[in-house]
Amino acid sequence: MLNRLEHLRALLGRLSVLVFTVVTLAGPIVLSAQDRGSGQQSRPDDRRLTRILGGVEMTAADSAVQAVVGRLEFDSYKEILRGLTEFGDREQGTERNARAIDWIEAQLQGWGYETERLHYRFTPRGETESEPREEVYATKWGSEVPGEMYIVGAHMDGRGGGQAANDDGSGTALVMEIARVMADVQTARSVRFALWNNEETGLNGARAYVEQRAPLQGIEEPAGSGRYPEPKWLGMIQHDMMLWDHGNPVTFNQAIDADVDIEFQLASEKADESAALALKLLNANRMFATDYPAAMSNAMSNTDSGPFQDLVAAVSLRENRRLYETGNRANPHWHQPTDLFVTFSDADFRLGFNAAQTTLAAVSMLVGASVDGR
């Protein structure tokens, strides 16, 4: 009996070591500076995974959308993001933030857009005096119904002392890449590309836009001119943190079920309209995204689409659900010095690129975009 007990204790001991090893490997992993700087090509999750459902027969209209989506370039998306990270974390109120706004505006103008800036006041925490702030936006004007538009947005400011590559350089680069593609594409309705400031301080830039611009919707100025400084809002699509879907507990490799999360807010005044817009994006993902599927959630929170949600259909695209995953430490680089361009692999960048495919496809259908003008 004694020998059998000793044998059982030894067996349990070996099992406990095995369980400890598995749990340790599955738990959160903090990358060292050396690991992060080793280059994307050495990362084990640099792979192209074709896992979306597809299989939907396309109509002639769908083929026209595919022609637009096919203009997106993975390397262009990465290069825009790399350019943004040259300005560090772009924290609001800093010189690096101001220079990044100038750079974003220059890129948009280089693609042929006339840009505008929204000016507002912001009071920093602990201060009594407000300070001037600004953000840039550009508009692709519709050829048939210019007085109606969809807003495609992301926040360009960050924090954490790194490069804010993911939060939210990834979303800003996505919006800019879509703007680049749509610059010489004809659309029936208008599309506005908005790069918000002061998201990290409480969505202040987006709130200022809503306060200043909402009353101007659909007003032709001057009358009879066919010009609409603020077209009527048909929907708002936000992009905030697009790259890191590594599970929770977090693993070194990208999660095998990584996907694009599309969120709307069930408690909003426009919940039904927002759900319909989210479904449009979900269906667009299945038809036009190349590598990653999408999923819908109804608990949108803590992002720049929030100020719009009671006024118009509003959704947010993310790497993870904001409340249930990001808010529960699903991204170890969130607001950390490790939010650097070199932290992320090509698989991570491709997840963000698939979000761009998803949004551009849905917007193209909604505004009647076409390459040849038909």
C-alpha cells in the first residue's frame, strides 16, 4: 500500500508540473525590447490565413464594389502607419500632435482633397484655463447627392509614451488608406474622412464636431449653389485599435479565431439603424475581406462614435470588443510604451487591412462608388 501511495504522489507531482507549464505558456506574455525589435519576419504568426466564409455569388454591382476594394494596398496601409509613428504617441496638446495633424493634412491634400480644420477649446485636467485644439477632415463629394454623407473616422491622438501605433495609428492609417483609394473613385453620395483629436481625454474632438456641425446638416450654402458644408449624416463608422487579437489570456501568437469586431450600442436612440449598419459591414466582410471574418456586438463604448449614437446610425470597428476584451486587458500594449510599430507582425497588420476592406466595401455599396463612373 505504501509503495502504491508513493507512486501516486510521484504521478501527481509530474502532472502538476505539466499543468503549471501549460498555464504559464497560455498566460499573458510581456515582450522584451529585444523580442519586439527582432523584426516582423521572425515572428511565428507572420502568415496569411484564408479563413473567411466567402462563397457568395456576386452580382454586377458587387463586382463594381470589388473593383474599388481591390485598390487597397497592404504595403500602403503599413507605410501610412509607419509615417504616423514617426511622431511618437501624438498626445494632444503637444508639438508632436500638431506636427502629426499637419502631416495628415498634407497626405490628404496630396491625394487631391480640399481639407478643413475644426477648432475647439479644451481644458486640461487640473487647469482652469482652456486651450485651443484642432483636428482635420476631408470630404469625397458625391456627384448625385452631395448633400448626404457617411462619416468614416478614427482618432489620431494617442498616449503612453510609445508611438501609439495601434491606439490609434492603426485606425487613422485605415481611414487614410480608404481616402487614398476613394480620391479618384466616383460616388453618388459624399464620404467624410475625419481624424479626431482629444479622444484620449474624453472624446472631446468628436464631441466638438457634433456640437458645431450637427445643426448645419443638409443646409445648402449659399442657396442654389449645390454646396453643402455639412451634408446630412447617414451613418458614422469609427475605427479604434485594429491590430491586436491575441486572445485573453494573451498569447504571443495571434489568436486562431482573430476577427474584426463590429460594435453598435443597443442602449442608443438609433440602435435599430446602427444594427442595420453593422450588419451591412458584417455582410461586406464576408463578401470582400480576404483573410479575417467579422463579428457583431451590441455594447459599443469608449470611442468617438459615441457622441453620434443618438443622432445617427453609428458603429465602431475594433480588434476586440471594448468592454469585454480590451477593457479586460486583452491588449498588453494598450497605453504602454510598447505600442510601437515594431511590436506588431504582418499578421497583425493584415487584420487591420481586412478591417479596411470591410469598411471600404460597405461604404462603396452605401454611396454608390465605382471605378469607371457607372
